Amino acid sequence: MGGLTAILIVVHLIVSILLVVLILMHSGKDSGMSSVTGFSFAAQASVMERNLTRYTVITGVVFFLTNFALFWRLAS
């Protein structure tokens, strides 16, 4: 196992934990981020929800890429 593989494993673990945290931060069907953060303005809550969704998607893509890279590195 080389240095690049070790770095990929560490990055993958960090991204995995971050992805779980971001997914758990998402609200349910009836509640929004406003109930968690205390904001009462719907506009601010919707911006926060949009940003949270954006960060979750980006983290999911990075998770997929590190997963694919690790599979490719460890398979050869």
C-alpha cells in the first residue's frame, strides 16, 4: 500500500463522516432548518436548506470519487 492509497483512505474516512453528518442535518418532511437553528424567517431558512443540500451533493460526489479511486487503486 503506497502513500497515495493511505491519503485516499484518510480523505475517504473524513468525507464519509462529513456525509453522514450532513445527511443527519437535513430536516424531515414537516420541519425545516428554522426549527433547528431558531430562525423564524422562511427566506433565511430556505437559503440554509439550499446550501445544506448543495454541500451534501458535493460531499456525495467526492465520496463517490474517492470510493472509485480506492477501488481502482486496491484492485491493481
